[in-house]
Amino acid sequence: MAELRLKSSRFRAEREADWLKLEKLLTRAETRSASALSDDELIALPVLYRSALSSLSVARATSLDGNLVDYLESLSARAYFFVYGTRTSLVGRIGRFFAHDWPAAARSTWRETLVCAALMLMGIVLAYVMVNQDPAWFQSFVPGQLVEGRGPDASTEQLRQTLFDTHHQNTAQAMLPAFATFLFTNNAGVGLMAFALGFAFGLPTAILEFYNGCTLGAFLAVFISHGLGYEAGGWLMIHGVTELTATVLAGAAGMKIGWAVAFPGDRTRLDAAAAEGRKAATLMAGVLVMLFCAGILEGIGRQMIQDTVVRYAIAATTGVFWLVYLYAPRRAPKAMEGGRG
Amino acid sequence: MAKAKTAASPKPAKPPATLERELITPEGVDLRLRLAEASERASAFLLDAAIIVGVLVAMTIVMLLALLATKGHGGSAIAVLWLFGSFVLRNLYFILFELTPKAATPGKRILGLRVAARNGGRLTADAIFGRNAMRELEVFLPLSFLFAHAQDIDAVIALAGAAWCAVFVFFPLFNRDRLRVGDLVAGTWVVKTPKLKLLRDMASRPDDTRGLVFSAAQLDAYGVKELQVLEQVLRRYDAKVVAAVAARIRGKIGWTASDGEGDGDFLDAYYRALRGRLEGRLLFGRRRKDKHDQG
């Protein structure tokens, strides 16, 4: 290559093949996945990445070819994201999430969880007492679309019918799965909102939890005043144990962020929000799973099982299950995912 | 692990006003990432939204056809599929695409963007989940609120909803890192990863202009900035521009064109000589930024 008089041109001619090879490997790995590369290629990639980085340093110091420097910058960045990017497979990640991450996230938010549970309980008690004293309060606690003939004016028989669906069972059963799915997507939306609102110092989340409790308390007051407290409990708890736990956890996740934003400690507000936000997001993923279970229990289980004792039994089982799964002590996971290259 | 400058010191300096950010790899090289412009973020989102709506419409049509084909018997199963499908589209579309090695939704891919962790570390699944869970608050909540109850809400509430929406939509414009609220909470940002092609080295053309020799004074007329403008002119090679630039340079360095000397050949030779000169000085640690840089 006698005609290349410039040092930078000679430098480029020497290294160019490696860059193009790296680019080809990256394009293949990005469009499909890392498994599209053979073992040899996987071993070669970090080496090529480092040689591209060193080329970039040299080029910045010695070459004034604008396109060359830009190209090496973009190539190195792409390779960097691949080499130091996510390593585990989707399946491995999901497994780790169920085995460790989710319960750990739940345990680390126990304080917020207790606060949210207390808020909801307060709501229940308050609304119960108020509706008991003056049924007119019912309207202000329960949104109209949820009433469906369960207001304080309804007769005991009407109320009983809402708990035990008997007369139009056939049509109802056909639509049960759809109903379950609808409930899941609906509740998931509410849960995500409780989480997302935590960002505003957790206040809207607290109000949401409290209000949720109020709705529940108002319902209970109506049913208990008609002597249907026991049955209503079964009707509610069969899915409610799962759903209310999920709502409380969603609120706790939101509050965790709100707390970090309000009291960041040594960190900056931004860093604190980011660190806690990631932990809280793990918990939220778990909440979605719980809401999915609750939707199935509510949509299918509650309509198929009309016996109150069985309903209570299922409620107790789910309660114990979540408690043990989330809070029972467990061994630490074997190792962190992958090395860091 | 790599560290971005903002995370390294306890009291970080204000991020620079430009969109270029330092990212030091573990090997100690600064990758100089460029953040995505707000306009690019918005376009990417609109593309994704269009894809989601398109798929939703297609799915609905297919489901309706299936309903007709089964004469209504499959109603329940179809309803489950539809509800579940729309849930996945709405909530998991962004998450699943950003979990792939490219860390970008189709909209972001088209615009050459990707999500990255702000501290330069690994982009984790919970960060992706967190930044997208926030979308519920930023986009879907106000939207569903405004559309679902459009007929029976009064103007004040509609206005409040619009203001709420605006706060989140314009949030990226009011911070230098172009973070939306979801990025803020998840510790992520969106960077450009354009796929550049390695173009020809303009100084490596077969040399048929060896006759042109420039003096040191003639080569000192310009700096790096002008050299790279000249590089682009040569790459594009628009005849009119080449002629104009050649005339300009000849005037500046006092060059008289010999017979049969083409504008392109002259620029080519001058580019090569200027680059050689500037690169030679670069090796001695002197980088002449532009023609005004006398140091």
C-alpha cells in the first residue's frame, strides 16, 4: 500500500477488516439474538469490541477523517451495549423473578405495605360506621356503576341474589372467562395507577388506598345490616384476599417511590427515585400476577362455587399461600446473573 | 462497571446543555453518547402508537370474522382472546420489545434510538418494567379518562385532564437529559445509536494529482473544522459546490490554477495535503480547531 501516504490512512487499512467483521456480527446478533452466533463468534465478539475501542482512541488522537471517527463511535457504542447489555434469557429472568426477586421486593417494602394496609382498614372501618349510622353516605362512597342493586334500599332477597347467582346461571357461565379477563385488565389498570401516582410523594396513592377501603366498608355495612355479613364475607374474600393484597402491595410500591422522592437521604432526588423505582417496579410485576389470579378467582371461582364454606376455605388457602410465598424466609439465590464481561 | 459522569460524584455538576453525554466504558474509553431529541422521542412514540392501534384494529376484525364463522358459539373464548390481546398490546408491547438485545420498540428502532441505563450500567428488566408502568399515568390514564367520560364531564375537568396530560407530555422538554417521568423513576434514558456506514477514506484515492504542491503558509490557512467541511463537500461531490469551494480556497491561499487543473483534483490534493499537515501536528499534541485558532 505504498500509495497511502497518511499515517491515518495506513492505520485504517490495517484495522478495517476487524471493524467490518464486528459490524457484521453485531447486525446478526441484534436482528436475531445472541444464539444466532456460533461459539467462536461469541468468543471473538468481546475481543473485536475491545480492538474497536482502542481503534476509536487512536482515531480520535490521530485521524481527522470525520466519518471514520463517527463510524467507530457508533460501532463501539453498539458493541458496548451488546457486550455489557442484558445477558440472561427471558425464561431465566422470569424464573429468577418468581424464585427470588418478587418475594425479596415484597419483603423490603414491608413498612409501606403495613401503612397501606392500615389506610385501607381505616377506610373500611370509617365507611362501615358512617353508612351504619346514615345509609345516605353509601352513595358518596360507592361509584354508581358498582352498585348494581346492592344499595341500602335493596331488600334482603335482592342482596342475596347478588351474592348467589342462581336464576341466569347458564348464560352467565358461558361468559365467565371473558368476565374474568375483564376484571383482571380492569384491576391491573387500578393497580398500575396506584403505583404510578406514588411518584407525587405517595399522597395520591394513600388517598386511593383509603378510598378503596371506604368502598369496601360501605358494601359491608349494607350487607351486614341485612344479616348477610357471613355470606358477603365469603363472596368477597374468595378473590378479595388476593386482590386486596395486590392493591395494598401496589400502593406500597408507589409509596416507596414517593418516600424516596420526599426523603432522598444522601442521594440526589433523581438517583433515589431511580433506585427505589426499580425495586418498586419488580414488586409491581408481581402485583400484576396476583391480580391475574384474583381475576380468575373472581370471574370463574366465585361464579362456579356457590357454597359459602368452600368460598371461605379458598380464601384462607390463598391467604396462607401468599403469606408464605412472599414473606417466609428463604435461601439467598445462588449467584447474580452472569458476569460483567 | 461503566460510569456516566452524572452518577460518579455525590453532588453532580449540572448536565451540559448539549445532548452529548459522557459514558466511560470499563475499558476507559469515552463513548460520547448522544441523547435522543424530544422530537425523535415523540415520533417514535407516535409510530408505536400507530402500530398498536393498527394491530388492535386488525385483531378486532379477525375476531369478528371468527365470531361470524363460529356463528356466535365461540363468543366467550373470542372475548377472552380479545381482552387479553389488547391488554398485552397496551401494557406489554413496550416492555417485551425493550427486553430484547436492541432495547427498543419498533418505533425507536426506525429512528435509531435505544433505551440505556443512566448510570452506564446494565439495563435491567425492572428498569424497563418501571419506565413503562409509568406510561399508565402519562398516557393511558388521561386518555381513557377523557375518552371514556367525554359526554358527561364538564369543561373544567376536561381542562384539568388536558393540563395533567400536558405536564407529562412536555416533561422531557424541561430537563436537560430529556427524561420523561418513566425514565426518571427507572433510571434510564434514551440514546441515539445510529448505524453508520464506513465510507471511503477521502485521502486514499489513487493519486494522480501529485504535481500539486502546497507551501506551509498555504496549508496553515485552515483548521480541523474547515477540513471536515471540505471532506463532506468531496463526499457529496456536487459540481457547483465543488467549483465554488475551489474558487474560494484558491482565493484564500493565493493559488493560481495551471492549465487543465480540474476543481475536483485541486480540492482532492488540497484536502490530502491539509489533512497530512494537521494530522502531523496532531501527533505532537496540537489540534488546530479552526482557521481562527492561532495557538
